[in-house]
Amino acid sequence: MKKYILMPVLALCALSATAQDFDSKPAVTIDNEKEDLHFTVGARFMADAAYYHNDFTPMQSGAAITDARIRTSLTYQDWYFYADFGFGGGKFSQKNIFLQYAKEDGKGGRHAVKGGYYNDPAGSMARNTSLGSYHFISRAGASNALGEGRELGLTYKYTNDKFMAYQGVFTENQYNKEEAGFNGIVLAGRYLYRPISDEHQTLAIGGNIRYQHVGGGVREKNVLKKTLNLGQTMETFVDEDEQFVSCSLPWAENVLDAGAEVLYHNEKFFARGEYMYKHVTKKRDSKTLFDASNNNIDTWGTLDAWTAANPLRSNNFHGGYIEAGYMIFGNPYSYDKNEGVLRGLSGRSLEVVGRFNYTGLNDKVEGEYFSAGRNQYYPNGYMEDWPYSSTSVGGGAVRSYTLGLNYSFNKFAQVMLDYTYHHLSKDFLPYDKDFHQVQARLQFVF
């Protein structure tokens, strides 16, 4: 009797906290066969240690609890509710929480409608793979800089052995707490074709597309200014500084994301990769801003002069990665066809992995001069006392190479060790070129 009292209490604690995707079958379950109710409770814990060495700007070596989560689910007939709450970094954070209705069609297909807060289907294959199932300590940097994570929305997914079609509509901010404007709208889809799909191996080829109308921003001089921020850490969670690869894009209006992906695995080997492209259009009320700029002793004279001095253009960024792994011993690699991702290690296993990542957040106009002291580009190729604005973006470009070794003691406990070398190119940080880092992780999932 006590266990039936204890488990609902744990569930209530979980539902007032945070969660994530189940990386493995939950260890704690309660089944009510009479009512066809199935309740689970799980958790995940990650602790990382990292040592960094780079040319100039220091990174902070050390150790940290990088993730701690409580996860719950409730299944009733064809209905599935999931809630996932996190406490990593010493603070509460909202993770996945959604309701799903799924039905088999009798022809090998599965239809699922999902609503709530969860991963954008077009956010990249990497972002749709739970971190607890990932074969590296961090996802590839390009997927964090150019991909998207959780959003509030509604989706429809169809899957069978050969195909997956996953699409939906979302908002860019789940709480609509923008200072001005509204929380935007997103249309997204991910599509896969699997020419090889059996219990021993899988080949999946696909792509994704995403459209976002940026809705929220701040009011400046009676004009709504919307800004899009892009960035990534140096593929680490101990020092999450994004200054090395990041940019801010004021006056963002619409965003178009497109990507391609491929994944292959057999029992002992896997390889996967993605390419990601992001196009950002911009819009502003130039007339109102021009009128406000004339409300002083200095004036541009005409709107054309002001517009020429404050040019605006769209921006383009891209990146991608290639990953591979080999199972030295342990249970064979497996694939989740409903999610379109490679599963993590299960049981006692040892694997070696490698990755190359490229993230490009530079979109510079050829011939412009950059002053690191002023953090500013100059269109005429030299520094000017009365500088006209530039449309160049110098967010940085990084090439990252990682080797890793992962050992799973059992289906619950795992240790990971990664070495990563980054080569950075960023005008604002000319003395930062080479980064070396060694990371280790202890992970427990049930």
C-alpha cells in the first residue's frame, strides 16, 4: 500500500519540476491493467569535468553538475503524456511537456498528433536526439548555433519502415512574455527516407525546412526592434561562454532554415552528418527612425542620406558536422524509427567516436576594414571619424575536431571522455586561434 502512496507523491514532485526525452526504458513503473493506465518515473544525472587551454582569452576549467532531471509519463490506451523537468546549473528549467495521441493504421504505418512544449522537428537531427543518448559529451556546435530546440506547438507525424514525415506549427517563445510585439510563429518539417531499414542496419536520408516570423522585440523611438541572437559554446557545458562564436542580428524579420541529413549504422559502426543553412531577412521603419534622428542639432538632411548611412540587408550562415563511432564490444547499435535517431549505448559497452564540425557565423562584405578596438567594420576599407554603418557580421567561424571514448557499465551508468581541438577565425578576437580541451562525464539514467 505504501508504494502506491509514494509513487503519486513522486509524480506530483516531478510535475512541479522539469524533464527530457526518455533515453532508456524507465526503471520505475506502475501498471493499472484494469484501467489500462501505465505510469513511469525516471531521472537523469550528468556531472562533467573539463580542462581548457587556448591562445589568449582564458576559459574557466573546472567541474559542474551539467544536468539533473526528473521525468514522468502516463499512458492511457492510445494517449501518452510526458513531462520532463531539469535542475542542472543549480536552477529549475522547463524541459519537455506534451500530450500525444498515436494510432497504428494496420498497414505498417503510425499516425501521431502531439501538442505541448518539445523539440522543433526541423531543429536538426542532433537536437532531436536526447543528450542522454548522444555519443559525445556535447552535440556538434553547428546544431546549437544554427539548429533550434524546444518550442510550444502542435505537430502531426507519420512513420513506417521506409518514411517519416513530421511537421507542425509553433511559437518562438512558449510564455509570450516579450517586452513588445508577440511571440512569433514557426512552421517546421522534417522528412526521412530509409532505403535500408531492418533490425541489423539502417540507412536514412532526409531534410528539413523551417520558416519563422520573428514577433517579439523592444520598442526604440516608437519602432519595434526585433533581434535574433545566434551562438554556441565551444562544445562544452562546464564553461558555456558563447563569446567566441556568436552574433546579434538587429531588425530580424523572417528566418528560413533548411538542412540535409544522412545516417547509417550496422551492429558495430555508425556514421551520421548534417548540413544546416540559415537565411535571415530584416525590416525596419526607417522613416520614423529618420524623423527621430533629426530631433537635434545634427541632421542627415534627407531620408535617402540616412538610409545610405544605415544600410540593411539579409544575412546567410551555414555549418555542419560528420560523426562516426565503432563499437569495440557491447550490444549492437540500434535505431529509433519513430524519432528518426540513433539510440544510445545499452548494457556493458565500449565505443570509440570521432567528429568534425564547422560553424560559420561570418557574413562579411568583401573589402571592408575591421577595427578590433572599436569592434566595428568600415565600408570604405579604412577607419573613418564619421563612420557609416556596415552590414558585415563577424560572428566567427570555427572548425572543431573531437575524439571520444565511451564506456557503459550497464544500462544505467556510463562514463565518457572527449578531446576536442578548435580552430577559430574571428576578427574581434584576433589572438584566439587554437583551443584544446579535455572533458569527462559521469552519467546516470534510469
